[in-house]
Amino acid sequence: MNENADNFAITEPSNMTAGYDKFFLVGWVVVAAIALIAIVLAAVSLSRPPSNINIGGMSSDTDNPAPLTAMAPYTGGDAAALMMAAQQKTWLFAIGHDLVPFEYENDQGYTSGFNKDLIDAVCKEANVKCRTVYMSYTLCWNSEPGRHPVPGPALMANWVDACTGWYVAPERLNSVQFTASFMKAVGANFIIKKGNPRAFNPNDLANQKIGFLDGWVNDEKCLKRQSGIRNSELPVTSVMHYKDLIDLYKAIDNSEVTAGFHVADAVLDHSKYEWIGDSYSCMTHGLAMMTKKGSQMATWWDPALRSIQQNGAYKKLCRNAPAAHAPNEVDLVLDCLD
């Protein structure tokens, strides 16, 4: 053999032992490479932060689940955000003019009364900007004989944020919502001419025309619910609606109706009229602010109202209202909260 042949003979295994040595050498190299790759992959994995898979709002990390947005609790942060939003707008309150001492037009032509004083006090306590807007009552709530009462455009068309001083009743809760009440619930009674010249029987309304104030909670639907009154479901021809107490009193005077049906705390001229019969319940709660469904007004109004109740400001306003806004009315007492 030449030198190349000798070298070839040396480098190329010529027996079984050399073959096994090569096999084992290659195997160790492969094992070492796999081990090195595994170490590198483990190191890379440990260097990365854990990632959570979010499905339907819940994290795969069971120790720290992400809350579902729809189920998030009402927190202090939410309350603070709502309060901040409330303080950045001007809240409008519809108010009337012919319900002394709650709301009326004073000698200078401006709206005055307990309701106006209460709005000022509550809004000041909440640090919220508020304004009153004079509106006809039927723009807040309207009822017609023989038809279901409905909320008016003042609320439904967002002309105002609230209608001031409306009683809470089942028919109304079908369409609107309310803040906390600022007066106690009161009963309703029949009003007749003094001496009952037409011999009106409050326990049987057969063949009787009854007068109601349009939009008020003490309406023909309330009478229908009174099981103690016979023939309380009046036909449409026996139901008469009037825009205010003055017109109702005129209808009683002219015998257009036999009796009126109204809340028992109405200002009554006892020299001409009198209450008759039992007192009936037409409401679930007393006077409150009536708002559109979905309104956030109660989130700031209710706490502020409670605050002025606790510090005595509400009691002072309510107790002083008859003297301040109805000085000529004798023995007038409001149904103030305790």
C-alpha cells in the first residue's frame, strides 16, 4: 500500500471494535445536544412572565380571576364618578304655581314655596347646580277620563330631569321612577258643599258624578281599588277632570259634580266645603321627585336629602313652610317626615 492507503486504513475502521466506538461517540453527542436544548428552553420559559388566557371575562389564573364587567359591584369609585358627573351639569326641576304652600307665584311674579326651598337646600348640600322651570302639571303627568294615565313630554322628551312633588302610586311606577320621599303619604277624601245639600253617600257612588284633579294620584282608578265603596268603578260619563282646585270647587258650587275626590291635606275653605266619609289610600309613598326610568338623580339627591334631615335643615324648612308661604291659612300643618 502507498501512504494514502496506509492513512485510509488507519482512519477507516477495519474491525467491529472501532465501529462500536464510533456509535457510542455519536450517541453521546446527540444526548448532550438534546440536554443543552432542554436547558435553553427551560431558561427562556422561566424568563417570561406568566400569560393568562381570558375567556368570557374570566382569567385562567384561578388565584386572581378577572371580574365580569356586568357583575362588577357598585364601588366607591363608581359613586365618585357619578357624583363628579352630577356636579358638572345643571339639573332642571319642573315646578308649578298653584299649590300653596308647596309652590306658587309670589307677589314679584317668581316661583316660591316649600318645594323651591327644598330644591335649593338639597342641591346646595350635594354641591350640585339646579334650576326650576315652570311648567303645566299635565306636561309631567296626564290622565284623561277612561284612559290609563301616562307620563308627559317634560320627562319622556328630556325637557327636565325631574318633576317636583309627585306622589308614588302603582300606576306611576309602571312608567317612571322616584327619589326618596320628602313627605309622608296621606289619604284621600270626598269634598262636598257644606251641609251636604245633595245628600251625597260616600259609600255608594251609583249615579254620582265625581270630580278629580287631572294628573293627580287620587283619581278614578284609585276609587276603583276601594273595596269598601259600592259602585266605585265609575262610567266615563261620571268622571270629570279639572286642572286645579279652583275649577273643582266651581264644579261643586254649580252642581256639575256631586263631590270632589282629593288628598286630605288640601287647603279647604271650611265655610263653604267639608270632607265626608273615610280616608282612602291612593299612594304607596308620599311626595317625591319623579324622574324618567334610568335616571341617576337619586344617587346624589337621596344622600343629600338624608343629610339635611340629619342636620335639622329639613325639619326647619318643613315646620316653617306654612308661616313662610301660607300665612293666611289657619292651622295648616304639612305632613313632614319624622
